[in-house]
Amino acid sequence: MMIPTEPIGSIPRPPALVAALAAALRDPAGQPRLASLIDEAVRATIADFEATGSPVISDGEQAKVENFWSYPVYGAPNTAPDGFRIPLPNGHGQRMPRLVRGPFRYQRYADDYLRAARRHATQPVKQAVISPSALALMYPAEGLPGYPREQFLDDLVREHETELRRCLEAGAHKVQVDFAEAHLAMQLDPGGALLASFIDLNNLALGRFSPEERALIGVHMSATGWSERQSDMARGSMAGYAELIPAVLELRAGNFYLALAGSSEPERILRAVREHARADQRIFVGVTDPHDPRIETPELVRDRILRAAEYIDPERLGTTDDAGFAPFFDDASISRATAFAKIRARVEGTRLASAILETACLESAAAGGAA
């Protein structure tokens, strides 16, 4: 029994690339070396990823300009820069683009990143994409003349479906839908109506795929507490996470990547998963915490997995990181070396836990046969 293990996605960018991306955001026409810097960062990131022994890797989201949230619409001519504010600590909140006229169209699909990564990779590559519900925040509350919200949502779901299919066709090991706004929805609307609308919108797209295709699609729900004050972020990051589990597991995906390592109440999350996960859903539990600079030991990772296996059938269990290590391009809260050390601990700890669970399974089978 080998428990599968996968990353979430982002890895801190090299300083030269961070500087070049910042310059490109100020003047998109003034960075002729940006493409070569991105290609080198992707090559180096994949080499470092594979050196950890990880059986599944990513490109570290090195090429996503600005952030993981609005990459598909970066540079869209029918947008303005003063859209929904993504609240981040220490005054670093970023704004989404605001749609100013229809139609809504992606400027870039994530299979471009995947194809570039696979040119360098020898291991399977997974690809992260943003959810339709996150991009739905681009549409202004007052509406747009001649482009009703219903038409916008139709276009949005079609574009998301197209991106998912392109990634699957390009050979993605998995396609991971980032559902970062689940926690934000409950902060904005504690009654749950906004979260329910997000779930319904995302299911409109997921429902267009076959069960076999959905087995290759996953959803990541981070525990981010959206706030512009660090103290609120610390208090709110895991608050209510377990309560989100029943609704999120209604999404029609075959894989779920859940934050667990940074939780003060992991058993509550695991109980919620046990009670609400369907038999066709694999649960990847977070065993490393990207928000903690301390590097987990393989033994700590092992113990976290064994605890999860008390609630989730090991045949449906996987491991991951709680979140990406640098979701915004200039995030320097953790170093590349630390990120890869944590990934190495996740891989080794998963191997240790797999061996223990396999032995237990064999002993159980032998005991059953003897009886």
C-alpha cells in the first residue's frame, strides 16, 4: 500500500524573477527577458522538485504573473484594475480586475504552463487552476449594460470547462481547482448563502465531466483567513474550517486537498470528512504547514498520516501540503530551501506511514484467514 502524495502548487520564485515580474506589472512592454527568466525558473524548480523524491510535481506556478487568482484574465482589455479587493495582511491586499464590458474571455489557459513544465519534467505533473467562483467576483454588483450576469456566468463556466479539458488533454496527472474563496465566502456571509452559490456555480462546470474525468480533477480548500490584519489572520485562519467540509464535499470532484497540519483541531476536520465524504472521493490531508517556518520531520508527518487513517480508509487517503508556499508572486514569507525541505519530509513521512499501514493490513488479512 503506497499512499499517494501530491503538492498543492506554488513555490517561492527566484529573486531575479520576482524583480522582473514586478517590473512587468509596472510596464508590460519593458521586460524582453521575462520569458527566459520564467523558463529558467521553471526548469530549476522542476529539478529541485524531482530531487525531493516527490512522485508528482508542479511547476511551482513560476509563470503565473501577479497571483494564482486572476492569471487567466491578466491583461484583458475589457477590465479595470479597481475590482474586488483580496484582503491580505500587513496592507498587501491585492485587487482583482473588474470587468467593464462583455464578453468575458480567458487571456491564457493553464495548459500553457503545463506544457512548458512537461518539457523539463520526468515525473507526472499536476496543474492548478482557479475556480469559476473566484473569477465571478470580477463582475460588478451594479451589472453591465448589454451583458447581464447570466450571460457572464455562462461564459465563465464555459471558459473554466475549456481550461480543465485542455489541461487533461495536455497530460496533467491531476487538475486541481483552487477554491480559496470558500473561507472568504463565510466571512462575507456567515449565513452560508454565498458559499452555497459558489458551490452551485463550480458544480455547473464539474457536472460537464464524466466520472472518469472527475477522478482526475480535485479541489483544494485552503484555511486562509482573509484579513488585512495579521492578528485577525492568525485567529481566523482555521476558525470554522471543519464547518465548511460538508458543503465543500458536495463539489463533484474526485479528489479533495484539505488543510490539516496547521489546525488546532484536526480531529474535528477528520470527523467531518468521515461523516460527509463520498466513497468515490479521495482525501489528501495536509501534513506540512507552509505558514510555519519550522521544517516538519518525517516522523511527525508519519504520525499525522496515521492519525488521519483512523478516520479515513487508507485506500482513499492521500497526503499533501496545507497550501502552496507562495500563492502571490512576491511572497517571501518562506524560502525555496525551506519549501523543498518540507516537501521532502512529506514524501519521506508518507513512505514511512505507508509501510506501517501495509504491514497492519497484511497482519489483519492473515488473522482473518487463520480464523
